[in-house]
Amino acid sequence: MPFYLSEVCVMKPNTERPSSADPAPDAPQTLPDPTQKWQFISNLHPLSIVFVIIVLFALLTYVIPGGAYDRYEVPISALGGETREVLDPESFHNIPSNPQGFLQLWTAFFDGAVEAADISFLIMICSGAFTAIIATGAITQGIHSLVKRFGSKSYEIIPVCVFAFGLAGAAAGLYEETIPFILVLVPLTVSMGFDSMVGLMVVHFAVAFGASTPFLNPFNLGVGQALAEVPMMSGIAVRFILWVIMMTLTSAYILRYAFKVKANPQLSICYESDCKKREMYGASALDELEGMSKRSMLVLLMVLAGFALVVYGVLQHGWWFGEIASVFLYMGIVIPLVGGLSVNEMISKFMEGMASTLSAVLMISASRVITTILTNSNTMDTILHFLSGSLMEMPKIISVLVMFVISAVCMLLVQSMSGLAATMMPIMSPLSDLLGIPRQVMVSSYVFGTGALGILVPWEGINYAMSNLAGVDFFGYLKELTKFTFLIYIPFSVISLILMTVFNFT
């Protein structure tokens, strides 16, 4: 964990014995708490759970027959003319399977690490850079000034940030690129009297569910519409309204949680782990700070300039992880030195921040293993063929909802919105024609489906990376994420798809 989480205050358990005497040996014993049987799961590291799931998928390769679609390259205008490999929906045929044995299972971990090297390095660089920048004290002073400026209305920052990050996901397709903002939003929300969970949700909920209700996102909506031969970015008015509704629901959900925690801080799952951060960013600590120094103002301006450069590069020049990581590497070296750290201090803090992300990097690498196993075993296309065949002879509305479920299930395996679109659209497009479903509705079922389950699974490494950077218990965060998904997002998606089908959304 970053340096400001390295020391946590742990509340001492109550060790006092009750005043009453111990029960007699033959007295009836208290029944065990039924919830304790699940306690061992929450005590497991997510990596151990992912490993079990990977082994199960490897065993399935001995059962699932091999199959394949013929593939060909098509240009995708939504990606600046970049070509994508797509499937011929009429070409499925059986081929020999390639079961993944002991050796293949372990080499898949290496292949997954290589495939995930870009995002892994980005996370390490961001954590190292911000750990060094935070050590200058400029971030703390900036938060103090911001909270003091908003005063009692500081809660207004939450919906503003939700809509901002939601826009980044819905319009630009940003996701992993928003990871560094967690290191800024978490201290801010703690200083406002909330907890780290609020800062994490403001970034992750907004960008994830914004990307799942897009109106301009080129990576899921744009590619999906292009491959489905639907006019690019069509239906933008309806999609924009849906996005506004989704972001409003997201803001309301986070505010409800935030005010609950502020009223009773002990209800937070971060109460103990946030102890050190409350000491640094709490109201009492911030009140003791003096105004912003010129050096701190310069540091903050350089940080803002770095973020602005990243956003500009991504939107205007199509920057990817390499360019983004380079900017944050530069920020992590130069800005701490400007902020007053010595070279040795800067290097020490940078390495400290990088080391804190090791478990997150391993999770991200492991998340790629399942896709590698299914692809190498020749079973991925078989699974997709089986799922698509379940749509025949169903009522329209039911078929649309089944498409939604299939997209959600496939997202667990592919874990790439544009990659999943290139895989599914060639199959779903002609199938939707046969079923009498508008292709626009079919694209919407795919888009909504990508945000339904893929964000919840333990092997979705970005979730773990973000919770790790925020200093929030992964399973506690996963519980809150699951609650929001099933109570808000999935009902919203189902209702939207039903209305689109009834009103023949084209």
C-alpha cells in the first residue's frame, strides 16, 4: 500500500469477561453464528480464489469439444481505421480440442503476465509517482484549501466528479486511465468526513457504469455499431438520456452511502484502515495546516498539467498505456524534486509506491489466464456457439434479455469490450435479423451486458487494483459493487432494453 497506509490504527477487541459466571458444563451451548461458515472466504486472498477458478476452467477443456469460426479482417472506423479480426457466423465447425494440462496451466500464467504487462506497468508507475508526490505535502495542502472553499457544501463535489468520470467512460471510453485519480479522490473524500470507499466509488462506479451506458464510447458502442452495420453513434439522444439517468442514480447511491458513513463512521468497512488517513486529512489535522505555499501551488499546477496532458493525448492522439505511463513516470520524478524531496527520498518513495501494487499486478496477470486457456484449448468458439444458439424460437423481449445475459457471461471470459464486440457482433447481427429484433437494440443488449457481470468477478483484476490503491478491503468493496449492480444497474438495463424493444429503437 502507499506510504500513507503503511501504518494503520487497529481497534483493540474487547477482552473483558462478562460479569456473569461461566455456564455449567452441562448447560446448553450457544448456537454457532450461521454467517461464520462464510468467514473463511472473506479471509482468503482473491488470488487463491482466482487460482481455483482457473484450474476449473482448465479441467473443463477436457470436457468441452473443440470448435472454431473462420475469421477475417475488417477496418473499424471507430478506431481510426484499425482492423479487427471478426468471425464468419456461418462457418462454425468442429476441430480437435487441445486440453490444457499441468504444463499448459502454468505457462498460461506467464502468457497472462506478458499480455497484461502494459496495464500492470501503468499501475505500478502511477502508484510510485503519486506516493512520491504525496510525500511533498502539496496534495494535503491542496485538499485543505478545496474543502475550506466549499465549506458545508463540500458534498457537492461528489455528483460533479461522478458526472465527470462518467463522461470519461461514456464519451471517450476511458477506464484504466482513471486509476491515478483514485489517489487524489480518496484523501479528498476522507477530508470531507467520509471514507476511502466513497473516493473509490466516485471514480470506479462512475467510469465503469458510464462506459456501460455510453453515447459516444468508440470501444464498445462504436465498434459494436460498426460491426453490426448500424450508423455510427446513432441513437445518441436516447443514449445520452439513459446516461444522465444512470449517473444520477449513481450519484444518489454514493451520496446515500457517504452521508450514512459520515453520520456513523463505524459503519464504514474502512473505519480501522482509514485511521492513518484521518490523521493526515481529517478536519482537525487540516485545520492545523497553514495556507498554500508557493512551492505547493507549483506542485499542484504541475500535477494538473500532467493530468491535462494525459487526457489531451488520449482524446486527440490516441495515446495508450505506454504514453500515459511515460507522462506519470516523468511526473513522479520531476514533481517530487520540485516539491522539495531529495533524489534519494524521491526514489525511496517511488519504489515504495511501486512495491505496494504487487498483489494488484498479480491479480491483473491472473485475470488474463482464463482467456488464454480457453483460446489455446480451442473451446472459446464452442462456448460462444452454444450460447448464441439458445436464442432461437424465443419471444423478442426474451431474446433481447438473453442477449444481455450472453454478453454478460462472455464478458467474464473475454474481458475486452471492443474484443467482445468483434467476437459477438458477426454472430448476433444476422441472428437478430432472423428474430425480428432491430440491430440497434441488439447492440444495446451487448453494451449493457458488458457492465453487468464482468465488473464483479474476482478475476477482473482492475477492480482489485483500484481497491488496493484506495486501501479498501477488496471483498468489502466487491459486496458494495454487487449491491449496486443488482439493485440499480441490472434493473435499469432490463427496463431500458424492454422499452427499446417495445418502441422498436432503431
